[in-house]
Amino acid sequence: MYMVESKGGAIVCMLLSLFFLGTWPAVMTLLERRGRLPQHTYLDYTITNLLAAVIIAFTFGQIGTDHPNFLSQLSQ
């Protein structure tokens, strides 16, 4: 399992998440101006968020041998 062990790596992860969370309202406003329904945008966002979480769990969760991997932890 991949674990962030340095303060610098954790700060970079936090800044990236803040950047992506900060751009979400601007994207919503832009899409609503183009005539897209907000419900469809939220549905796309949640599906994409779920798929990204699954992909990240299966890729980063399999890195390394000294920690238990994602599949063994999921079975517990």
C-alpha cells in the first residue's frame, strides 16, 4: 500500500485536492451557462469520483510489499 511518509508529499496532496475542489464551483457555473442541467453535472461528478477512488485503490493499494495490499484488507 502506498503511504505518504513525508510532510512535503502530504502538503502537495492537500494542495492538489484544494485546487480541484476550488475549481468545482467554476466548472458548475460554466456548464450551467451552456444550458446543462445541474443534476447531470452532479451525476457525472459522483460517477467520476467513484471510478477515480476505485482506480486509485487498486493501483496505489498494490504498491509495496511490506504493507498489506488493498485486496487483502478488503477481504477482512
